Amino acid sequence: MKALIVRTGAFLAGIFLLMLSFSIFYAIRIRDKDNYFILWNSYRRYPNNIRVLFLGDSHPSFDLRNQELPEGYYNFAYPGESVYDWYFKLIRVHKDNPTLETVVIPFDCHNFSEYRSTQQNIKSILYFSRLSDTFRILPDYSRFELFKVKLGTLVPILNAKDRELLQSVIIEDIYSFLTGRKNKKQIYVDGSGNLVDPDIKRWDEYPENERVRRASERLSTQLGKGISDKKLIKVFKELADYCRTNNLNLVGVQYPLSVEYNRLSRNYGIEELNSIYRGAFHNHQLDYRELFNGNQEYFRNQDHLNIPGALVFTRHIADDLELYGKAAGASDNR
């Protein structure tokens, strides 16, 4: 009996050490070198004096440059994020920053589409959110499933995708060791905390027929399965209610788009979305879709700016938000 207890204890200790080793390796080699976690760590180091918070997906991620934002403005957007992510991040930032006054979110045509709904990744949310918030904001997920995902953020070996990621990283490390070559990161975070895509070809350098083809394919992917998802709209209205309850200004931004994307998007009935925006509380809406119609060299693809375009746009929207903030402040003081 004593030998059985010893063997059982040794077995459990081995499992524990395996999980601990994997978790430490995951944190050092994988998680802390991932763009998503790099930006979260950057947020943790930022002073708790945020006044204006940008949330969203790849549009604010690539179209805004931190070095051009005034003090107290913070861009917390990340590619692929949906209104779920925005809401969770808003709760966290508002808790950390009592100085918060204005929340800026995208009002783009794909934000409530089936495309954005099916891309939802709750694991990234659960790294930094309380379970109580996830239970409330994600009622369609069972509490047991959410708990399992939360546990997987602490012990990654329990997650099948993390085990696959570990395998690919080990293979990459072995390849680098044997050949002396390292795979260059396609998208990286620069010294100012900006996401950078090193693809430097300008949109206006493509032939017109290629621009039309790319814009058409992008729109088909984003809007082809439906432009409005009821669950995303519901969470958007909850986010808007949160802002109203907490006296936060909510500003909706339609980010700059190429001529081809703007023209072809009208075939998808996107004006229907304006009723959704009007139906929820928000103080102000900024429409920049055609801002650079005469400057197509500012785009790197059909719906994202390159770095020169992003620098110009950031200064432009910062000026507009400063004017809006002064106007809102004057209105509050009447």
C-alpha cells in the first residue's frame, strides 16, 4: 500500500512538473513574444491617466500611430477583435483609469457582420477578464466551458491549440538551430507600440482591375454571409448603455477606405447599418470613408492605410477629437 501511494505521488508530481514546465516555456517563448500580449504588457506599463480610449479591430490598429496621439490618448485596438473584445477592454480600462472621458469605436460596415461573429476568440478575452464579466457578456457559453477556457489560460497544456502551437514552435527552433536561419515576423510591434506590417507596396501601384478584384474579394469575405449579427448588435447596445450609465462620451468612427472599396460596398446595403448606430446611444459620429479619395497612395490595401497615411490620419482625427472634447465640455458646463 505504501509503495502504491509513493508511485501515485511520483506520477502526480511528474504531471505537475510537466504542466509547470510547459506553462513557463509557453510564457517565455510564446506568449511574451506574441503581438497581442506585447500590447497588453504595454498597456499595463502605461500611466493610469487615459482620457480618450480607441478600441476596435485592424482599422484603428494600423490606421493610428501612437507617436501622433496627444497625451492621455490610448490606442488599445487589435486586429480581428469584435465588439465583445471592445466591451471587455472598456470595463478593464475604465476600472484602471478614473480619468477616462471618451471611448472611440469603429462604426465600419463589417463590425456587426457574420464574418466578425464567427471570428470570435474568447480565449484571448479570458486572459485579462474576470469570469463574472464573461458570464454576463457571453451568456450563450456554458459556465463550465468558460471555466475550462480560463483554466487553459493558466495551464496551456490543457488546450489542444496551445499544444499544436508548442509543437510548431519547437520545430521552428530546431530548424533555426540547424540552419542558423530565423523566420522573420511578418507583423511586429515597433518602439512606439504600433503594429507594423512591412508590406510596403502602395494601393495605387496596383492596376485598376487588380484593385477592383481585391476590394471585391475583401467585401465578399466580410459581408457576403450577412451584414448584421443579432448577438453582436446586442453587445454593442450593452457597451453603449455602459458608456451612458458611466457618463462616458461614445464616438463612432468610419475609417478611411479606398475608392474601390467604397464604391463596391454600396452593393451590400450597408446604409441599413446606420439605423443600428442611430438606435444606440452615442454622442458623435465621424465619417472618414472618403477622406483620402484623392490620396490613394496613403493606402496599403483596399481598407487599411500605410504608415504615411496613418501618420496624416492620426493627426487629423486627434484634432477632430480635441475639438469635439472642448465642445462636449462646454455643453456640460452650461
